[in-house]
Amino acid sequence: MLFRRRKRFDDLTEEIRLHIEERAEQLMREGMRPTEAREAAHRAFGNPALLEESSREVWQWPALESVVADVRLALRQMRRSPGFALTALFTLALGIAANVIVFGVLQALVLRPVELPQADRVMTLGRTDQPYPFFSYPVVRDIRDDSKVFSAVAPYLISNFGVEANGVTRAVWGCEMGGQYFEVAGIKPFLGRLLQRADDDHPGASQAAVLAWPAWKSDFGADPNIVGKTIRINKHPYTIVGVTPEGFYGTEKFIQPSLFVPIANEESLEGTNFLESRNDPEVYSVVRLKEDVTVAQAQAELNTIAARIHRQHPEDAEKESFQLVRPGLMGDFLGSPARAFLAGVMGLAGIVLLAACANLGSLFAARTADRAREIAIRMAIGSSRSRIVRQVLVEALVIAILAGACACFLAWIAITGLANWRPPTEYPMSFHILPQPSLILMTLAISILAGVVFGAMPLRQIFKTDPNEAMKSGNAPALMLGRRRRWALRDLLLAAQIALCCVTVTAAIVSLRGLSKALSMDMGFNPKHAVLTRFELNEAGYAGESAEQFQRRVLEKVSQLPGVVAAAYASSTPLSLNAPTLDVFSQQANNLKSPNRAFAAYEYGVSPGYFAAAETTLLAGRDVSFHDTGKSPLVAVVNREFARRLFHSDAAVGRYFKNESGQPVQVVGLVADGKYLTLTEDPEPAAFVPILQNPTTGTSLIVRQRQDSSIAATSELAGAVRKAIRDLDSAVPVRESTGWSSQLGLAFFASQVATVALGLFGAFGLLLSVTGTFGLASYTVGKRLRELSIRVALGAQAEQIIAAALGRMLIVLASGAVVGMLLGVATSRVLSAIVYHASAQDPLVLGAVVLTMVLTGSLSVAGPVRRALRIDPAVLLREQ
Amino acid sequence: MKETAPRDLFPGALEMMILESLRRQPAHGYALVQHIQQRSRNLLQVEEGSLYPALQRLLKGKLVKADWGVSSNNRRVRTYQITASGLRHLEQQISSFERMFEGIALVLTPSKSSAT
């Protein structure tokens, strides 16, 4: 089609050339000289280019091609003012990208179901009485056996195993699952078979395991003959019977187990047994609804079953109640906060985009004001208003769509990065948020919307333009000498924006400062120059006495390593996710039910030397010792908060409290307070009990080096500790053995994320206020150029010019900034929940905020000020 | 440009004259200008600026077709030829033009208008 048109236009050009030639020849025959004849022929013909143009117009798809012309013009305009174009592109691209990224995450985590066949039929059980969706195993078994609405019901739990394959033992996260788990999932095996009901019929029914595709791929080298091979899981031989398909990642969105084993073998695997206990909520559960059953019917039946269970087992303390929730986010435990958080962020991103649009709108309006004369001329020579409006809109859309393309690119990078990112925990967590093609459409839609929004802003100006007026007075349709301009909406908008920006900047700087403080805070222990090694002896077949002996042997061996000044082990360490608590009762208490307790204290089983190894200050009394055994009286070392709460004084040594089973425990030592669960918590009570009185197979080994040892020495020591354990028993899977500081990643994670997020928002807020201020300032100067030139001509000084041109602006800026800082100080109180010691009353913080705002302000008005100062009245007044 | 006829007499007039000229015999652009000028005894002078866009409109409407050829005086020319639908269109136009002309004449004739 286009090709044919090209030919047609070439024909026309040729035809016109021949026509002129013929006319010239005719004239020559009539006696003219050749050059004159040619000139006369050309003159008679008029403007061939114009003629060609109007002849071509006949053939054009009228609307479309003039839009193409508009787009070309828009691109030319952008090339002519690259500063404006880049600012606009950048602001808008970031605004759109923020929305697309947030939407992408929202879509992946909340909107899209877990990737399973007929995913709408799959639900998980949540609890109405508590957010965490744990149930006791017999309850889930009752539902499985009694209900008629589910085609499959499966309890499952995520656990760590020591897996020995090809002579190497690794710590692997696996899933212990009921026999109907894969029926709920509804997937087909990639290799071999999946676990079935028979595998889970009774303890020891089968020693079969299924590998997850990623583990098969990475840990087993994608061995195609894997089926039938034997591995050892916690020392027990298991046969790999199959591999799950590639896209399957379990029924939770955050946690990806590498291995599936029957839950019936729970006791032999874990060394504990909760399969018959109705008071031990340990398992999650997933269900698949039958084809014709509605969620409401299923819920009704669940309620009936719950009532029956309560009737049959009235002695149970916990009345478990069920609620069907969409799978993937641990019931509502993660689901509702994730939804709330993402909705909040989405709203924020929307506001950011709107602010970006408002800014671009004012920039656009400023440009339109500069182009008032051009527009007036176009109107005067007969261009219709709609044509001009269309051109302005096309310009806006071109910018918006280019920005959308950049945003798409940015979002793609960000989302892919997020999908490959692992949170700093030892749990097998990751985000399945691969960018979806539908996001491109989403981006396009947002871009067009944004373009229309900000492109529509200068339209009022265009509709108001009266060609006569504009031609007469040029760029300054209304002279405002002496007359005070009314406060316009855009002044308020700008002030609000500056205030908002000030809030984000304050928040960002506050959290940055908080983070830097947190990095040097007193946590009650010193993670520097220490190696923390964690292993689970149960995974290597140890229990009770043998575990204890092994721990002692490891301790002796690592104590002899060069450079080690102290070493100890504990059941767990502060600021790890594992924080068991102990109900503490006063010595007088008789009724030992949870509600009557004095308080719950964090409980750590520790070996002698723990306080030296952790560098926790022992304030009074003694350390625990290896003579505090199961046969000797119970003792504990408590922290000051514990003593303060129970005895209302620091004089705790020698006094007693009662534990959950009513046994008296003597306090033998007092240590300093610390942080146990989060960095921002208030002082919490903690008790350190002798590990021999509280034996455990889960082991956290702390090995402390000399103060002057380097980070390299620490990682060297970590290797040595690992080797020492391997030398003692190569079957013990070491989960982690690194510097203690690096394992506190998760504790610092929230404040780090907050700092990064707030930093980004702060930077973006700054960018927005720069463009906003710049837009309004250049609009003001541009609009009043004529007035300002008259002032200059009449001898106004530089300060007077600036005051006249931008005085109003500066008031707006200053008041916005003051309001923003007050708000910022107020909001930083909220921050203190996430970021340690977040306070805006810090002079350093306030100074930084003020400095940032002043810099930003001057940066953004610098251009317009220069323009105002450079006014040469002669040039301007002559021009107009 | 010298004394020029009004750019277009009324919408469609130029097209009608072109079609009528082409009905008599196919011609190229230059010849059309000459032809219309002669036939109107120099009363009408067709501007190239109107002729070529008009020809393009006719081409687009498939009322004429154009072919490259050689003229009688051995020049390379693009000759326009009326098509069947061009003929039909011309007849319609002429009859409606005649009716319109009659109407205008009736209105403009002074004796009749004052008699009533």
C-alpha cells in the first residue's frame, strides 16, 4: 500500500516536471528566450511543493497521517529542548516503573493463585482464633477422614534434614507431607512417581522420597537415572521414587522445599512424635475441594466437624477453628499483612505517579505559555483549536509512551532481580514473581493515562488563547504590573508537594541515621570476632546422651583451635528466628496455667562459658556449669529485666521462681539485658538455663576470636570449625558456619529495607519537587517576561527582579518545607517501630534535611532565575 | 499570476469540466489546461494548483485512470482517460448542474421576480 503510494507520488512529481517543461517550450515557440521561458513557466505554475502536498493530501488517511506528522513534530520538539524532554522522560519513567513494579509484585503474590492445576479448587486451612495456621495432626486427620466436600486433604510441615547423597551430607529443607498432598497439588511427576496415600499409611509404610525439580537439577546434577537411587535422610535410607515437574514449587509462595517425605515417618525422622497429640499444633494443611462443592458448603462442613471434634475431645485446651483461605501465603498469617502492605505501597506509587503527572503538567503548561505566540499564529492562519489540542496531546503521549518503554525496561530488571533475590534467612525463601507479559499492557495503559492526565493540563490555556490578543502582546497576554496575582491552585499543589517531599526526605535521613546507630548498638552480646555454627545432631542420628557427648567433644576440639579465646554452645542464640519462651511463675503461684504466669521469658539453654563466648556481661553470681545436670537442682541465669519484673530489684541471685511444670528454679547469676527477637524491642526478660538440664540436639556453637582478628581470620576460623565437626562425624550437616555478624542479617533486614525504600522514595520525592519547582518557576518567569523586561528597562536591580519574579515561589517553597519538616518529625515516630532509634530530634538529621531542601530548592530555581536576570529589555521589547 | 478566474467556481465545477474534456478525448494535464481555456474562450483559466489536486481526487475516486504514454508531438506524457463510472458520474453531475443552473436563472431573472 505504502509502496504503491510512493510510486503514485513519484508519478505526480514527474508529471509536474513535464508539465512545466511543456509550458516552457510553448513559451519559447512564442519567442521567449529559454531561461526566461523556464522562469515564466515556473512562475505560472506556482509552488510545486505546495501543489504536490495538496495533491498528496487527497490520498492520505487523513487523521492517521496527520497524527504521524504530529508525532514527528513532537519528536522534533523534544530534540529541540533535550533538557525538558529528559526531565519529563525520567520523572515519568520512574513514576510508571514504580507502579508497574508494585503491581507486578501484587499480581504475583496476591492476585495470581499458586501455580497448580485447577488452582481455584485448592485452599488452605486457616484458624480464626489465631493468625498462624498451625493445627495438631489428629485434627487434620479427622477432617481428612470425616469430610465429604474435599477430594484430598493433606497435613504438611517444613523441616530441615541432613541428606547424605554421594558421600556428602547437606542440610536440606524438606516437606513432610500427608499421603494426599500430591492429590491436592494435582501435578504429574517429571520423573518416576509421586508419593501416594499408601506411602503415608502408617509409620514406616515406605521409605520413599520425592525430589523437587530445582534440587534435582542443582544438587543431583539433573541425573536422569535418579529414580531408584538411595539417599540417607537423617541417617535413614530413603529411595528416590520421583521428581516433581519444573514449575511446581509447593503450595506456599515463599517457601520452596527441596524434598518430600511421608509425614507418617515423622518420629523416625525428627525424634519427636506429635502425630497423636491433640495439644501440639505443628502442621499446616492444604485441601482440594470436590468439583461441585462451593467454598461456603465446605466452610459449613468444616464448622460441623470442628464442633464434633470439640464435643469428642472437651479436655483440649485449644479449640481449633477452621477457615478456608486461599493458599500460598501461610493462610492469613502472611496474606492479610501482604495485602495491606502492597495496597499501601500501590496507593503510594499511585500518588507518586499523580504527582509526577502534576509536575509534568505544569512543565507542559510552562512550555505552552512560552509557545503562546506560536499557537496564536497557527490559530490565526486557520489551524483549528482541535488540531492544536491534538498536537499538544500527541506530544504528551509521545513522552508518556517513551517513558513507558523505559519504565517497562526498569520494571523488568527490578522484578527479575527481586525474583532471584533470597532474603537473608536460612529458610528456603524466594519470590516467584517472574515478570508477566501482561505487565507490558499494564504499562502501556498507565502511560497513556498519565500522558492524557498531564497533557490535558495546558489545554485550558489553549482554549483561552485569543489569537488577536496573543499576537498583540506576544508571550505576556496579561500585564500584571502592580496587580497582585491571586494565589492559584498550582501554588498550593507545589507547597503540598514540597511538604510531601520534605516528609520523605526526613524519613529517609532518619532511617539512615537509625540504621547507622543500630549497626553500633549494644545488643547484649558481641557478634564481632565470633563464628556462629549451627547444626542439628538429630539429622545425623544423635539423641540424648550421644548428642550431649558429641557437643562436648566438638567444644573441646574447637577450643583448641589457634586464636580461639572462648567457645560455648547453646540451644539457640539471640536475634535468630528461633526464640522459644518459658512461662515464668512466681514462687508463690499454685495455679500453673498460662494466664496466671508472671510473664514469658526468652529461654536459652547454654553451656558453661556461653557468657564469655557471647561477651554478655555477668553482673552478679556465677555462670552455669557442667555440674548443673538433670540430677542436680534446677538453676538459671537471668537478665536484669527478668529480675526487675519478678523481684523488683537487681538482687536476684539466690532467689527462686517456678517453671511451667511447677518446679522451683534457683537464680544463680544475673546478666545484662540484650536484644532477643528484634532490634527495636523494649527490654525483655530472658533466662539462660544449663544445657544439661535442658538437653537439645539443635546446636548453636559460638567460637570467639581475639579482638584484633580480621574478617578474613573470622571466615578462616569458620572453615576450621566446619572441618573440626566434619572430622568428628562427617554425617553431621552443618547448616551455617560464618561470622556471627553476617548471620544477624535478618535482624537488620527490616531497617535496611526501610532505609532503602525510604531512600528511594526520598530521592524520588526530591526529583519530583525539583521538576515541580522548576516547572512553576519557569512558567512564572516565562509568563511575566515582558513585565520583567519593563522592570529591567526602568532600572530594577537584580534582587528586585528576583523578588518580583519568584518572591511568591520562595514563600511557597519555604512554607511547604516548614510544614513538611514538622510532618516529617511526626511521622518518624511511626518509623521507630521498624528502625532502631529513629528520631528526628537529632540535630544532625534536621541539619541534613534543611541542607537537602535548600540545595534542592536552589537547584530547581537556578535556571529560571538565570533567565530572569539575563533579560535584555531591548531585545524583548523589540521582538514584541 | 495574471487575471485569474475564481479558484473554483463552485465545488465540483472543475472536476465536471475535466471529466467533460476527457469524455471528448483522453488528455494529459497540460493539454487539459489548454483545452478548458480554449473551450471557454479564455474566460476560464485553470490553475495548475487546482488542476492536479482535482485530478488526484478523480483518480482516487476511480472516475479517471492515468497511463504514461507518448503524445502527438512525441512528448512523454501521462494521459488521463475517463472510466465508465466517471461517465456515469459526469452525467449525474451535468443533470444536477443543469437543474441548479435553471433554478439560479429563475431566481436571478428580474422580470419574473418583480412580476410576482
